[in-house]
Amino acid sequence: MTDYFGTDYFSCRDRFLDAAGDHVVEFYAHPDLKSEGVGTHVVTIGEGEQLCVVTSGCHGVELPFGSAVQTAALQQLQVPAHMTLILIHALNSYGGYHQRRFTDGNIDLCRNFWTRLPGANAAYQRLATLLNAHPDEAAAADIELASLQAAMGHEFISAIMGGQFSDPKGFSYGGNSPAHARLVLEEILAAHQGRVSECRVLDLHTGVGPHGEPTFVCLQKGKALARARSLCGEGLVAPLADENPGIGSRKLHPAVGHPTEGYERIFAGIPVTSLVLEMGTYPPEETLPLLIAEHRYEYHGLQGTHAARATKAAMWQQHAPEDGHWRDQALAAGLSALQRLTLS
């Protein structure tokens, strides 16, 4: 099988651009990285009234999987006449380039699409000092975090990952204004307002769910959730639904400021179905410590150290395991999902 998985931002980008061939490619350079040629690339195929949008790299370090699916789709997928397919590659190009989850400004892009700025995350504030600990003091801080995790249960993960808006240098900061990547996405999609009759979105992520297994997540309710389940099946996880499901023993909490809010706002008045495809890698007890460790290096200005670079490299590998079987499964799952969204 062709190796669609890049080893860094540039190899992901180059694979995508090579696969694009004669298609018109739009480029949105990142203002901080123009000289490096880093930014978001967009390929639009078709002119149908039904819109399908596929994003990769919303969380920068998760870019390889989404990029691989988009690259393979350019080579293998036939877009029906009723569809317009938009492939948005490396939406958070800053995070992809720096092998970070977050954007410039330390913003978690998937917490930045709020309509009104959310209030304080009190649970996060209990943990902030420990999460922001200096790397030299990490061992002691992690012992305290483990104690708090035992006391807080499911609320612990939600406190860290759900989004916070009071600590700009802190973990999972949602931002107090739109991030550059959010503005780019809104500009791309605004060009299709009033032209399309339906919008479907597939955000490609890794890190949630059993290793090597795809999990669909939908942060919608009512008719939108019913449409999502008709596309993805009853196994779809819907944190906003009354049954409040999770994955295995892990309870999923709604994320504040998720891109779903942005999609519904941009395409108000037409049916919007917003889906996240998570490809499972490793359990939180393995992935979260690395995310926190990388954050601490960044928080204390130590991102250029050897230890920080090693942590970033390990995070990249964690979010796109080099195991050939995992990659085959991931690519097949991504292409299958894309076919469901474009053929029905």
C-alpha cells in the first residue's frame, strides 16, 4: 500500500499536493510562518448543491491521519455530481509544524468556536498550578494530579480537555478571540453560503477510542443527530444526547466552543451534520502525560530543549502509530467514512 502518512508537516503537505495533481489548490499562509511556506491548503472538487467538508490537523499533532485520508481520497474517491467536496489540509498548520496540539496563541482550536465567550472552568482551576508546573517539579506535581484524578473521577479528564478561558498560557485554552485558523475556516466556508442546500462535515482526529478502531462522535441533537446516526450507525457517540454515552468506561463530556458551533452558525438555515471521526491510538493514561509534559515545556519557554523535542516526537508517533496494521485500518476507516458522506 502507498505510504500516505507523513513524518512531519512538510511531508504531509507534499503528499497532499502531489495527489492534488491538476486540481486548483488554494493556500492560506500562516502569518507567523510565511517564510517557511507553512499554511493551510484547500482543494475543492465538484459544484453540487450538497457540500461535504473534510478537515485535517485541527489539533496539529493529529495531522498525519487526516492528511493520509485526504491524500488517498484525492487518488481514489469519485465525487458524485450532486456533491461539492472540500478538503481542508492542516487547518491548524502552526500546530502541525510545531508538533503541538494547540495553535499560535496557545489556543485549542476545537474550543475556539464559541458564539459567546464561556465562563470560568472551576474544575480546571483546581488543577492549573499542577498542570503548569515546571518540568523540574513534574514528578511531584504528577503525584498530586493522580490523587486529584482519583477524587474527581470522570470530571478530571473533562476539567483538563473540555476547554478553559481564564488561563491564556494554560492547557486547553479556548481563546478570547478567534484564532487565525478559525478565521481561515470561516473564510473558506463563507464562499459557499447561499449556494448549497446541505452541509456535511467530517473532522479527522486521533487519540480517542480503542486502539485501531474508528469512533464517530457527534455534538448535535435532534434531527441533526438523527442524520448523523443514519450515516454512521447507532454506535455513534453523542455526548449531548440524553443517554450521555461514552467509549468503554470513559465518559465523554461536551466540549465548549467545538467547531460544530461554527459550522451551524456559518450554514444557518440549511441542514448541517457535523461529525468527528476519532481513530483510536492509546489510552489516556499514556497520551495525556505526554500532552501535559509538552505543555509544561512550552509554558516555561523550554520548547527548544532536547527533552521538549523528544516529547514532541513521541506525541507525533502516539497520534499516528507506525504499525502498518494500524495505518491500514485507519486509512480504510477514513475512506469508508468519506464514501458514506459523499455517496448517500
